[in-house]
Amino acid sequence: MFELKQLLFPTFCAIIIFPFTLDLPTVSSETLSVSSRWIVDQSGARVKLACVNWAGHLEPMLPEGLDKQPISNITDLIVSSGFNCVRLTWATYMFTRAEFGGQTVGQSLSSFGLQAALDGVTNYNPNFTQLTLTEAYTEVVSELGKKGLMIILDNHVSKPSWCCGYSDGNGFWGDQFFDPAEWLMGLEAAANLSLDHNNVIGIGLRNEPRGPRSNSADWRKNIESGAETVHKVNDHLLVCAGGLSFSADLSFLFREPLTFSTPSIRQKLVYELHWYSWYSGLPYGSGNLNQICSSDMKRVMDAVGFLLTPDQPYTSPVLVSEFGLDQGGRDPTGNRFFDCFMTFAAKLDLDHALWALQGSYYERNGVRDLDETFGLLTHTWDAVRNPGFVQRLGALKYPLPSPVTFGFTTYSAIFHPATGLCVSARANTSLVLSSCGRGSSVWSYDTTTLMIIFSERSVISAPGEGFPAVVTHDAGCKGCQWNVVGGAQLQLQSQVGDKFLCLDGTSGTDITAETCLCLESSQCVNSAQVPTSQWFQFITMQSSQAGVTISSA
Ligand SMILES: *[C@@H]1O[C@H](CO)[C@@H](O)[C@H](O)[C@H]1NC(C)=O
Ligand SMILES: *[C@@H]1O[C@H](CO)[C@@H](O)[C@H](O)[C@H]1NC(C)=O
Ligand SMILES: *[C@@H]1O[C@H](CO)[C@@H](O)[C@H](O)[C@H]1NC(C)=O
Ligand SMILES: *[C@@H]1O[C@H](CO)[C@@H](O)[C@H](O)[C@H]1NC(C)=O
């Protein structure tokens, strides 16, 4: 330890200076298109969607929460939580059947006996009560637009209700409530709405296709005609399509990609993926997380993630249009899933939409004022439930590679999914976790050598168990050879003497070298044991102007 300290190069740090803000631009559908696996604006620069779902498809057909807060307070919270977009759900019948969408908000809530909800709307959003349901939905779209939020209008169900059961009549074209012609009429109405609201950037053609009638041939035929219907009205819109098995499976596109009789639709096509812990069929809550995460990732890549592979006939952006977990932190399974999700959402740089904004429902499955434990907002809709979660999720905004490389600098950062931070070297040569992009260091990894890029070659070494890892100039030093290990291939291991140690990070303290966690399949089968403090993911970052500047202090 003492010897190694003398080898340290004492006084530098790496700072990436961004002389501009990284805040995401707000854009209209006219300016958006698809380039390879990215959604881009008209200059070709990346526009990364960071959305939150807002439900408006349940029986009352009114976006939730208008009984709890003034709408502008709700939209302010969406913006202050770092989202640039909302996936606003709707039921087909609202647009296609006058006896549904033509009711006023007051009539609709009253018809379900939801007097307390109606009183709340009257109190907080008085000018909504006399609007029809379609007018109210449109008003929510306007209010989101006032805050610069992009919107995807998501066709969630046909018959308004909580979604989604395997055989609930809403699952697949031709099901009891899911008439294909009526569905197209609903898409046309949603596209009509977008014509007056250029913050509507896309339409979700159908949420979670599923059920006994599911098959890829009918999916293909209907998705193609749905996209054509939308583009006949407004060809600026992105069209978003989720696959079979509840938006989890698009593997059938590998051999035969979608084609359209209007070829320009291909430049507006975005695929959707839904990803929750229970989609994996794996014991997320109880198995070795290194192995579970690696198996789940393989599942997701084979089913949908392959679409991100560049230069293939099927290459397209993938929007994870639903993922989520209990925001109260009460569900270890969800927490462990989210550790895995963060790792790969950062690695794959995924556009995403959290389930969900709503802290409560007017009524869901017969329960009034039901609490949404996955809700970003509290039951009273006046604050976020879990500020730490919001901060961690916000890290996914930073990996921003894009197809435009001219004048940009691309580099590697080391992401720590458990905190949402990146590894950076500090002046006194230890390593810490700090915000990705602004203060994080530029790295390279060459088989076994983990280097930080300064003006000179500097490598990371582990002096000993329990001690901070340090930056050194001596490439021949002990503890300088690093191997990627673990079932998820996310741990960085070095041999120091006769010990194998892994980098281990916690927010606010030095990164240390510790006994490697959960490397054997028999280890860490207790839900309290997670290796995530030792998970580090190399991610590609890009500075959006000429200068990533690396300076020494
Ligand atoms: C809504 O936001 C405004 C401005 O921040 C605040 O003064 C007001 O108290 C909020 N309304 C409620 C019901 O919390
Ligand atoms: C309803 O009231 C809100 C807040 O006062 C306002 O922003 C909005 O434009 C009004 N909408 C209608 C349809 O009058
Ligand atoms: C969409 O707008 C067109 C033109 O105003 C209208 O003819 C059509 O009926 C509308 N479609 C729906 C489903 O509302
Ligand atoms: C590094 O410097 C910080 C303050 O800048 C100090 O708190 C910390 O103890 C130092 N670490 C080492 C290993 O010297």
C-alpha cells in the first residue's frame, strides 16, 4: 500500500467541460425521423425520448389525477422530474363512439358514481367538467404542449378498462371488443388531433398485442394498415409498434422485416418493448442477480433488442414504452430488476417511457381512488414519491451517441448503474462516482488494462482489499490487470497478491477494491444479496459540440 502510493501521479484530474447545456431539445413531429437505430431531428442530431406514461384509457376515459391537482402543477412536475415526453394512453371507443367520448367529464364520472373524483376535478380543474371526454383529452395534450413536452398518443385498449389480461377481449385484432375497422377509425381520429398539436410526435398503434388469437401474420397486416392510416392523415408522425406477447416479442421480424406500401413510413417507424421483472419468467427476487440479469438481457436482445443492430434491413429505434417498479422501494424483486434495467438501458442507450405518472386512479378494477404503487407522483399528485429514483433514471439522458459524428467527440465512460453515476478520477488520484458527462472521466479498456485518458497513459491499480483504487503511471504495477468477470460480465476484477478483488462503488466515497460478489451461481441467492455496487458498464458518450476538453488541474 505504502509502496504503491509513492508511484502515484499526484495532481491531476480529468474534467470534461461542456460549455452548453445538455437539456434535451423539444421538437415537433415535422422535424423528427428515424436514422438507423436513432430518432433524430432535421439536422440529424439525436433526440432521445425520456417519457412517462399517463393513463387516460380507464373506464372514465379522463387522464388520471385531474381530481388531485391543477393540470399545470402536474405538467410542471413532469418537466421538473426530467422527462421530455409523455405517452398519453387512450381507448378507441373514446374517439369512435359518441356515447363514450361525447359525454362530458361530469357525466362520465357521475355515471360510475365517482362523486369524490368529480368534486376534485371541479375544485382543481373547474373548466374541465363541462368538456366532453375527447375535448378534455385534447386539452391535456395542449397543456403538455405549453410545457414543451412531446407526446405519443398511445392506443391502449378498445373498450375502456384497466389493461391487460390475456383474454380480456381487448388483446388482438378480431377479439370481442377489438374490431379492426373501428381501431383504424380511432387511429385516424388520433392523427386528426395531432394536426392542431405539433407536440404530438407519434402514435402508439396498439398497446401489448396478446391473447389466444395472436399471430405474427395478422400482426404484420394490421400494423402496416394502422401505420398507413395514420400517415394518410399526418405523415410527420412517428408510428410506434409493440410486438406479440404483451409488446415483448418481435423476433419474427429478424427474417422478414416490416414493409409498407408507402415506403416513407419506414423513416418514421419505431418499435416498442415492454420490460418488467415478471416478463422474464426468471426468479428475479431470489436468484443470483448476475445470472438472472444476463439471462434476461439475452431474452430481450433475441426478442426485440436485435432491431438495434446497425445496417440491417430491420434496423430501427426501440422505445421501451413501459418499464417500472414499486416507487416505495418495498419490492426487492422490482429493485433488483431495475438494477439490471439501468445497466442495459444505459449500454443500449434506449429511448424509454416509465410506467407511470399517476399516483392514483379515479377507479381501477372497481376500487376507487386506488393508489398506484408504481406511480412517479404521490397519491396526492403534489410531489414525486422517490426523488432518488428520479435522479438515477435521469442518468439515462446522458449517453447520447448519434449518427452525426462530424464535429463531435465520441468517448467511453464507465457507468455505475446502481447510482446512475460515472467513474471519475479525483485530484488526489482516488476514483469517485460523479454525474455522467459533466464531471466523469474518459476511459479505455484494452483487454486487461483499465486506463484513464489524460495527457499521459495512466492506469488504475488496486493497492489492496478494502483500500481505494488509485491512478498510477506504472503499467507494470501490481493490481493493474483487470478482467471483466461475473455472470453479467459487469465486474472488474484484479489479482492483488493471492486475492481476487473487484472495484466496488458507493455514492460519495472512494471506489475501493473488495472481495468479488456473486461470482458463483450458488452465491447470492438471497434477495438481500446483490453484486450491483460492483457493476460497471462501459458506455459510449458523445459531446454534442466540438469540444470534449480534457484538462489537468
Ligand atoms: C400549484 O402550484 C402553484 C405554483 O407552484 C402553487 O402555488 C399551488 O399551491 C399548487 N397547487 C396545489 C393545489 O398544490
Ligand atoms: C382551463 O384552465 C387552465 C388553467 O387556468 C387554462 O390553462 C386552460 O387554458 C383552460 N382551458 C380551457 C379549455 O378553458
Ligand atoms: C378526421 O378528420 C377528417 C377531416 O376533418 C374527417 O373527415 C374525419 O371524419 C375525421 N376522422 C375521424 C375518425 O374523426
Ligand atoms: C482525497 O481528497 C479528499 C478531499 O479533496 C479527501 O476527503 C480524501 O480523504 C482524500 N483521499 C485520499 C485517499 O487521500
